[in-house]
Amino acid sequence: MKKPYILAFDQGTTSCRSLLFDENFELLGISQKEIGQRYPNDGWVEQDAEEISNTQIQTARDILEKLNVDAAQIAAIGITNQRESFVVWDKQTGKPVHPCIVWQDKRTANVCERMGQEEISRVIRRKTGLLTDPYFSGTKLKWLLDHHPDIRRGAESGDYLFGTIDSWLIWKISAGKYHITDVSNASRTLLFDIHSLKWDDELLDYFHVPKAMMPEVTDSSGKLAETANDLFAGKPIPITGIAGDQQAALFGQACYQPGMVKNTYGTGCFMLMNVGNHCPATREDGLLRTVAWRINGVPVYALEGSIFFAGATIKWLRDKLGLIDSAGESESLAQSVEHTSGVYFVPAFAGLGTPYWDPDARGVIVGLTQAAGKAEVVRAALESLAYQTRDVLEIMQDSAGMETESLRVDGGASANDFMLQFQADITSQAVSRPGITETTALGAAFLAGLGVGFTSMEKINQYWRVDKRFEPDMSSEKRNRLYNGWKRAVERSRDWYQQD
């Protein structure tokens, strides 16, 4: 009998990737291709939906060919995706009727600001766990239907379908047999009640979205769908795992018990805490409530906090200031000095996220003296990632009523040992970096393997392995003194921007 494999689709904002895992969830190879974006108006961001699906399928074919794996050896496919981007397409032709509107798109910012002053924003917060923000797809879907009467007619007749990127990919690779999404993706639309776990009639009515165009909502793991016979010139392959990218990373980090937390250091940071089978009550804490996953009909919820600038801060030091030639150089430069000489760097280039949610904040570097040079500034920039993470972690612990003792990390900046040690010190939490840092795709693979009976939750815990663990090694007096300085620096950055 030939060796079985799990194929993971990792569909991101700027690229499509396919990753192949063996029966022990060892990563065997990756195929990646970039995809484009278009900016037809100020603040608008769109993508070619056909390019997304075609590129994703091509990377899957490429990795099978590269590793000489027969499609018949694929036991299951797991899908993870950029969560809030969406497509509307014609179910008869399978063609998009408008470009994909990307999560970064801000075309409904004014609408959201106006809604934020109305009672509907409190309804949305209570039912969906989200803020009224253009980041989520609901207001942009309404915009699309309102501005294109032909699309509205098709939606109302049931001929046009809505889907986040997981839905779109599954429709394409199943040749139109399945129109589904999982609970984690549905929970990012502003249209889904995360308590009843159903599309909400009140919200659909408010946004004038026909229910006929919405996909069926499924578990995140199980026998969910299957590919068309001819996708890989062989038999249908089961699709048994689906999750939005950050929820997939939480699953890939094996954060299966309430109180477990993961932080992804990417362009920004996304921190998620598993809070168990019951969603915490809505509070004005700047945190999102979201569905992490649902398995065998049982949901798991998460609190989510967003930090806007993490790796992008290091990129700014490289590209705009020229203080470093590469991101990796930031670590050695930071370690070349014992401290920042009192310098703090607040990277509020486009406002502050959780827990402040201050769009008028702007970046500041404070505490400069003649003792400070580029090493101190670079060190302060790296430390800002850790300070912002503590900001989010503390509010999470308070809102969940759970104390944590460790943080599991991934993403590009998690390769920086200096930053992770400072992270452990400033949060007084052990910080663990896993052996496989491709945790988003690994989460999709875990869900798929679980869904096809390839593994179990107990085994998955064994597959997750620590590459390096960083223990806190700083006195509480120093930790509090440094963090109090950070909070003072944040106050200097807040409410800065004023429109002319």
C-alpha cells in the first residue's frame, strides 16, 4: 500500500501555497506562487478570483509533481485562507461577477463610522463578536449589491452566490458541487450569529443580503466535501479540514485547552486565546470574539487581538531609515547594546489596535538623548513588539478571567531569539517556538487529518514539538518599570492626527 499524505492549501493575501505533510505531519515540501492586487480607487483593494483559484490549484499540482506523489496517495485536503476577503459568482457559469474584494479594502469606512453611532453596531457586537469595521465583509457585500443592481437581481434570484475564499476554492475544486464554509470563516462576515452558529436573519435583513446566496455552514473538520474526479487526473479527494488563517494557526499550535494562547508575528500581530466552549460576554475591551473551530458539532471560541505593526516596523527601519540591511541584522544590532538608553518606539504608523483602537495615534520615538544611536533605536523597535503583545495579553486574561503561563509563537519575527527572550521577560510568560513554524498550514493539515480519521486530538498534541523555549529572567521591579515607561510613551502617541 502506498504511503498516504495530507495536502494543505494555504491561500494568503499575496500568495497561494500548497504544503505536503506525511502521516506524522512532517513537512515534506512547499509550492508557492504570488498573486496580484489591484487598487482601482483610493482605499479599494481587489483581486482576480480566477487567478486565486487557478494559482492555488497549480501550486497543488506542482508540489505533487515535485515530490513525485500520486494524487491517489492524498488522504485528505485541508484549506486555510485569508478570512475576510470574498467573492460573488454565477453558480451556472462558475464565473465571478465582480473582482474579489480584499479584507484590506476600506471603501465602506464612512458607512462603518456612521453605523458605529447607531444601535445596529451594538447588535452586531453582541451577535457576531465583531466591531463595525470595513475589515469585515458584511458592509462591503452590501455596497456591492447596492451599487450593482444586476448583481442584486442575480443574488435575489439565487443565481449568484457569496463566499469567503474557502467557499470559492471549494466550489472551484469540486466543479460546483459544494457551496459551503466553516464556522471560523462565517464568523468573520458580520452576518453570522456566533452563539446560535447560524446566518442571522436580522443582520441579513439590515444589510439587504439575500439568504439564498449564503453558503451552508459546516464544522471545521469532518467529511465536508470532495474534489471533482478530474482535478488531479484521478479519484475524488476528501476535503476534511477548513479554517480561517488565524484560527488554523491556533489549531496548528495545539492550543486545545482554555487559556492557551498563540501569537503570530507577521506584518502585524494576531493573538488568539482559546476560551473554551462558551463565548465570553461582550465587553468594551477592544477584543474580538470569534469561533475558533467546531468539531463534531461542538464549537470552541477564541478572543482575538490585533496589533497593526510588528514585522512591518522592522521593514520600515530597513527600507525607510536604512538602519539595517536585513531583518535578521536587527537581532545582532539589538544585542550589541545592554539597553535602549531610555528610548521607546511606538510604531503607531496607522493608529493603534488592541486594546486602544485609536486611529488618530501616530508613531513616536521618545526618550532620545545623545547616548542613543541606531542600535538603541533598533532595539527599542524590537522591544515594541513585546510591549504591544503584553498590552493584548493582559486585556485577554482580564476579559477571559483566565491566567496564562505560556505563549506559543510563530511568524517571521519568531526567528528572532532576542525578541522572544524579551517577550518572555516583559510578560513573565514562558515563550515557546515550535519546530514547524508553518502553523497555519499545519493547522489545516491537522483538521484534515482529524476529519478523515488519519489522527486524533491526543496524537496531534504529540506531533506539536518545541524548537526552543524562552523562560522569563527579569525581576518584577525592572519588568514593571520598563512597562510603565512603555505606557507613558503610548500616551505621547495617542490622539495625534488632526484632519485639516
